[in-house]
Amino acid sequence: MVAAWADHGTAEQIEQALAALPTTADPDLALAGFNQLVRERPGLFADLAKDGDFARRLIAVLGASVALNQHLAGHSADVDVLLGDIDGSPFYIDKRLDEAWHQDVFLLDVAEGEPEDFSLAAGDNLHFVTLSPACATPESSDIS
């Protein structure tokens, strides 16, 4: 099984994924789920190489829940895409939104106030706001 991964990733990337297996609740379940994702999502190792914590979190989810394992096996695109980092913290977006918005640059800022709708908390009484044109709402499109 693991030997077939060489077609999808480097030896270093494969080792990184395998190193996370013993830390999961069910390493066998994690291995089976990860193998399914590798086969269905050819760019998975490249995505994982961008952020080692992403690999650790993904393997942990795959080894912790049969239901999540099965869901990701059938919906491999649901694994989020790393866009970059904000002040040293990785920032991910749903892969389908990333593909739909087609943004080479995704601009975020922080504003005062509690998060609303789809906004995420950014600290006490702070939330993230998007400044990218693809994410503009009718009210925010007048912002210059």
C-alpha cells in the first residue's frame, strides 16, 4: 500500500505522514483512510508538505472517527486548502470555495466586534473580514 504512494509524493512527504500514525487513536483506521485519500486526491502530499501541522491534524481525524474517515474517503475535496499564514498561524479555506472564487490573492483584515454570519473570531471582540473582491457583499462593495 505505502509503496504505491511513491507515485504521489516524495519519500520525505511519505515519512511525514507515516510519522503521525502512531499518535492517532486507531492507526490502522488512519492508514486505511489516508491511503484512500492519496488515491483519490493526487495533490494531497503537496498540500501536506506546505504545512506539517495539517498532516498531523488530518491523520488524527482519520484515526479518530470511522464516520469522518468514511466521509473524507467519499469527499476527498472536503480537505481544506492552506492559503498561507496569519501572524504565524496557518489559514485554510474550503477547497470548493477556493476553486469557485479563483483568487490568486486572498485579502483578510481584522475588525472590532464579535463575529457575524461566516466570520471567524480573531481574538477578544475581534473578527476576520475579507477584502477580496470575490467575497464582497452588496454592503461592502462600496468600500474603497
